[in-house]
Amino acid sequence: MRYPLLIILMIAVLGSSCAPASDTPKANTGPPVMDLFLLIGQSNMAGRGSVDSVDIRPDPRVLALSKTMEWAPAIDPIHFDKPIAGVGPGRAFGLAVADRLPSGAVVGLIPAAVG
């Protein structure tokens, strides 16, 4: 149960580090500003479906927090709660949201489901 707490703490830290420090424009040298979504639930959200070639095609607009706590392209399986993790709704959700955001926007998916 320590992982959900760790994820929530990371969101707080990442959210505060992405806030602008001042109104003065600066060169963008850090990570992109992202719309973050917490993927929570049980086995359906964690994904148990078979991974197909379309599920591992990266899209630069959708990133996921990896097991090593780094942003990586969101490819299935996004969750890592169990070795049998597979396709879940997270990536498709991220792509649908990215399609509705302005050009250049990035969606960040934070896997926190446990099946």
C-alpha cells in the first residue's frame, strides 16, 4: 500500500515544480508542462488484455510515469502492478485527451491501479 502514497507525493512535488516562478518568460529547458491524469482503480484499469502492435506505438503527446519514476512514451502495459499487466484504458484515454488539447500539449499518465 505504500505505492499509492508515493504516487500522490510525487504528484504534489511534480505539480509544484511545474508552476512558473515568475511572469518573466524563460527558455524552456525543463520538462514540458503536462496535463496530468491519475489512472486509479483495479484490474480493469491496470490492464489485463493482450498487447498488440498498435498498443506499443509511441505518441509524443502522451507520456506515462514509468516504474523507475521517469516520464516515458505511454505504451502498453502502462501499469506494472503484476507481471500479467496488459492493455488497459489508460493509453486510449490519453490519446483521446491529447486529440482535444491544443497543438504541442502533453498528457501525463500516472499509473496507480492495483488489480
